[in-house]
Amino acid sequence: MIHTYKIKRMTCNGCVAKVKSELLKLGDIESANVQLSAPQATITMQKHVPLHTLQNAVSEAGNFTILPDENHSHHSGETAETKSWLQIYKPLLLIFTYIAGIATLASLNNQSINLQQWMNHFMAGFFISFSFFKLLDIKSFANRYSTYDLLAKKVHGYGFIYLFIELALGIAYLINWQPLYSNIITILVMGFSSIGVIQIVLQKRKIQCACLGTVFNLPMSAVQLLKIC
């Protein structure tokens, strides 16, 4: 479901970023398009979030007030709760299938598969593809990533850096650059990133995963333990 609200006392893009970041921390909010010109917020929810909950969130960002926008109709749509598991994770499954298929074709040698080459091609496709989706809206990715990654919570700029780390690792695997160092860096980066994901899963909190940027609204779940964001 999609709701539009007015937000009072936003005066700059910094206010917009803070309000959006706090709204995205609410588990049932899939996306939040906050604009300064109106000023207003168009919020997509998995299920209805009470106004007082939204007010508490924007109050964390500053001295802001959120009110229903009577000039915009509220639209209801299919929520994640009414979708099947396959419908929710279809984009992720398709991407993995494409990457695995290309890696298989690229590593075929005399009708047999070179496992080392397959892994290099798979990791290259994995990192390059996921960094691509993050690059489509870097700022929104960084905001969403900061809601659960431990380092991104403390250093907001890390979200902007992380996607380029992914891209660099993808290129490293593609050209087979220093395999030992590439694997070590991957283990360190992905291992640390997994800590925040594991905490969210264990706490059963409902937030949106940033693994595909903000192009797709994937709920954080145990699936992300297989693909650490």
C-alpha cells in the first residue's frame, strides 16, 4: 500500500535525507520518496503503519511533523504479506540463475567444467551485477544499508564506498587478479557485513534488504545469509 503525507519544517536536502533514513528504519516500510519541494513523503508499506509511529520516526530526524496529505489519494496494492515466497524473491533467484548459467558456459572446457574458473566467473558476475543495481540510486542504497550494517550505521559514507568495493572485487575475479588476496578481502568484507544481517534475522525485525539497491524491495530474511549484502 502507498500513502502520501505532508512533512512540515523540512528546509534543506539534509532534512530530507534524515527523514528518509528514519522512515526506512521502520520494519514495515518498503520505500520512502521524500521531497523538499512539496514538502511531502510518498511511503510504500507492507502493512499500514500508524501515524504516531511515523511521527516518532521523523521526530528522531529533527523537529518535523508528518500529516496525511488530503490532496493525494491513498492507493492500496499487493503487499509482501500476500505474496508467495517465490514472488518476493523472484528477482534474486533470476539473477543468481543467470550468473550461474553464464559462469557454467564460460568455464566449459572439453565438455567438462573447470570448478576454479566457474567460481571466478560466478563471483565476478555476482559482485558486478549487485554493484550495478546499487549504482542506479547510490544515495537511497546508502540510506537503506545504514539501517542494518554495523559500520554503515557509524560511518554513513561507508554505504557509498561499499558498492565500489563490490565492483572492484568483481573486476578482480573477472581478470583473475591475485586470487589469494581477492578471496581474503571478500571473506573480510562479506564476513563483517554478515554480522548486521544475522542480528536482524535473529531479532526477527522487518526491514528491507539493500542487496539489489532500491530497485527491488526485498525483505530481510534468512535468504540474505546465502547472499550477504
